Amino acid sequence: PIVLGIESSCDETGAGLVRDGRLLGHVVASSMAEHARYGGVVPEIASRAHLHALRPVVRQALDEAGLRLADIDAVAVTTGPGLSGALQVGVAGAKRIAYALGVPLYGVHHLAGHVAAGTLEHGPLPDPCMVLIVSGGHTSLLLVRDLARDPIVHLGDTLDDAAGECFDKVARVFGLPYPGGPAIDRTARDGSPRAVAFPRPLTGPRDAPYDFSFSGVKTAAARWAEGHTGLELPVADGAASLQEAVADVLTRKAVAACREHGVGTLVVVGGVAANSRVRSLAEERCRTAGIELRVPPLKFCTDNGAMIAAVGDLLVQAGAEAAPLDVSIDPSAPLQYAALHPVAVAA
Ligand code: ATP
Ligand code: MG
Ligand code: FE
């Protein structure tokens, strides 16, 4: 079966087509540039951009795959979490297509989509696997078994800022352009990771082993910048040291979680998986620990429709029940199952 996936939870409009675990085509349109002057995503602007982008993005994904709309056998769409107006646009579009074609509709949890991004280039996820999700809105360690059938076990979360949010906010303090994560990464190339000793929160023996906290790192970076008022800020050193602190905590905890739970594969997904130091440190530490590391290509790390199609494909293959055509969005959906509506899967 050919599954169309639609993603519109934040500022990316994505459409992807997957058949039996294989990606046939995908297109992403981003309104990121329109939000840049506001220093963050403006929900109204995001919704309007989705409205304009959805049809062309689906059309282009079909063209890329050499398919027609009528070839689609199922539609999967992000129903949450995310910005409500933004989610609404994608879900309305998905319902229209599912209704017009008379094919089943699946409501997908956005983070399950990020997890499934790990299948697009590398094939099915091993059961079990450890997944580190690091994005602009989330930082979580998940124990994943069968994505279509089993509940996802949340081992830990950030107690305050997400890792990407920390990069974005510190970048602003450092005077770097939006979005901050890529700017920190670029700037860090010319700096020393040992220049500033930023804190490694929640890494003590009595701390929650798999929870994260990045607001202290953010504050420390802001203090460090303030300490240079009137002087030239060594931004490259600050960026390299910040990146080192964040990458150190993320990879240390992820590898410890694999060891503790006897899991042989670590998957790192979400926009921050694009960070060069997160990647290199994860590689180093996984190699030492004998853990297989999977990091999807950058284009599948950030929000896209292919990852949603990949979840839809798994649900179809598991014989999961489809969502009703009046399925609603859930902007703050907790992550439990990959499908956001109740599913009965075939035995
Ligand atoms: P969520 O998926 O949690 O709803 P989101 O859509 O904002 O949030 P993504 O699109 O997956 O998240 O990722 C965007 C985040 O990734 C931003 O915070 C951005 O700064 C960060 N990011 C992107 N590239 C890099 C990089 N090279 N280094 C560090 N951070 C990066
Ligand atoms: Mg995004
Ligand atoms: Fe995302």
C-alpha cells in the first residue's frame, strides 16, 4: 500500500509517500524565513503558510514519486502535539483527501513521526531501541519496541527548556541569526569547546538519570556574555563550549540509558540531531560502548511528511484501525502510542 503522510504541526509543511517501508518521494516547505524577524514561530503566520503550501507540497511529492492522487491507499497526518491552527490545516487537508479517495485516515503523534524518521534510510527499527529526541520543542529519551503496537516508554524528559530552544535562545544573546541552532554550530567551528566551563545539569549521582535541564546552561551562557559587556565577545568560544556542554549531557545520558536497559541501538532524531558535535560525540561514545548508532540524514531529522508517512505505513501493516473522519487535533497530546486515536491492531 502507498501511504501519504502530512505534517503541519509547526512551521514546516511536509508531504511524504511511503510504500512498504520505502520512501517514494517527499517535499517540505518551510515558513521559517517569515518568522525570522520575530525571533520565533508566529502561530498565525505558520497557519497561513500551511494553507498556501499544503496543496503544492502534496502535488510535488506525488510528482517526485511519479504517482497520481488516486494511487494513494491511506493517509496519515500529524494530529498533535503542535500549534493548533497549524495542525488544523494539515488535518483538514488529510481528511479531504481520505474522504475523496475513500481511503483510511490515521492520526499520528508528531514525536512518533520523529522516531520513525529512523527507518527512512536505515530500514525497520530494531526492537527494542533507544530513541533520543532532540528538537526545538522536545528533549526526551524513549524506549521503543514495536512502534505500531506497543506503548512508547518515556524514560526521561527535559524539566525546562528543550535542547534546541537552549541553542536558539543563547544564539540570540550571542547576537547570532535565527534559527540559532545552525548558527551556533557554524560559529562553534572556530572556537574552543574547552574555553568556558558551562554546567552539565542533572548529571550528579542523585539526579534523575534520564531527565534533562537546559535553562541553567542558557542562564550561564547569558551571564558569560554579560561579563563581556563593553568588550568583544569571543562568540566562537562561547558557541563551541555551549555546544560541548549540551552534546555531552545528551549523549552521556542516552548511552547510559542503552547500557542500563540492555539496548543495542540508539536512534537520535529531531532538529538538534543535525548538530555536528551531538553527532560526533554520539558516534564516539556509542563506538566505545558497542552500541549501534542511527542518525537519519538531516532532511529527515527536522519536521517532514515522510516520517509521518512512515508511521502510517507501520500502522497499515499492523492492521491498525483507522481514525474516524471527524478525528480532532490534540495540540498537547502526551506521547504514548504512535497513533493518536484508539487503535485495535490485528493480532
Ligand atoms: P518539535 O519537533 O519539538 O515540535 P521543532 O519543529 O521546532 O520542534 P525541529 O524542526 O525538529 O523542531 O528542529 C528545530 C530545532 O533544531 C531548532 O531549535 C534548531 O535551532 C535546532 N537545530 C537545527 N540544526 C541545528 C544544529 N546544526 N545544531 C543545533 N541545533 C540545531
Ligand atoms: Mg521546525
Ligand atoms: Fe518536530
